[in-house]
Amino acid sequence: MPTVETAVEIAQPPEVITEAFLDPDNAVYWTKDLERFEVISREPGLVGSVAHLHYIQNDKRYILEDVMKEYIPNEYFKSEVTGGGLRAQVETWLREKNGNTEVMIKWSGSGNTLMMRILLPFLRGVMRRQMRSELECFKSLVEDRGAHFAR
């Protein structure tokens, strides 16, 4: 199962970062190719909450389903993402560090189709660069705007 990790230190407390991550309106500002974050059931952050992530990539639209599996406020959240021929777990840790917060994200996934099972191991580098880029964008936004980006 391919695994990708990245981390960044953000000059905000864990409470602000958690609020920014869980605000569905923020996701389109820092997630590449994401057009819309649609809440299907329960409030984001609650275990069992479901969202549909609407993407467009190379003029092709697809939807991934994101289900919150575990949540420890201001410390950890884990969701399962399915669709597009894959199933992945995305884990996020927040650790206070010298007045800032270290944010670490780990993506672990596997393909549901033969094509995705073959491709995923080769895409690890691309995925790592994209995750890093998105996390750096998130960092800039949360340091500049706080918990809500659409101001």
C-alpha cells in the first residue's frame, strides 16, 4: 500500500488550524483541482460525517467520498477517501511546537482497479509534491487569514 507523508510548521495554534481544516468552504482555496466540498451528512469533524469532494482534472470531473473515521479535537483526525478507483486513509496530526503547530499528513492508499493498483506505486513522488504544495498553500492562507479563508 503506497504511503506518502509531509509536514509543515504553521504560526497558528492548533485550535485555529483545526477550525481552518474543518471549514468546508476553505478546501477549494488550498486543494488542487477541487471545485466543491459538499457536506452530505453530519457536521465536518464529527466521526461518521460524510462529504463529497468534487474535482475537475484535465476537463474530467470525478467525485471522491470522504468519511471521518476518528477525531481528537486539535490533535488528530483520520478520514477514509474512496472513489476514482482508489481507497485511502488520510491522517492528520497537530502538535504544538514552540508556540507554532506542526501539521503532519499521511496518505495511505490502494487501488480498487487493476489500473490503479499498477499506477499508484509510480505516482508516489507526484503525490508527495502535490501534498507538500497544498500544505504550503494551506499554511500561507491560515497564517494570513486565520481559520476562514473567504474574507
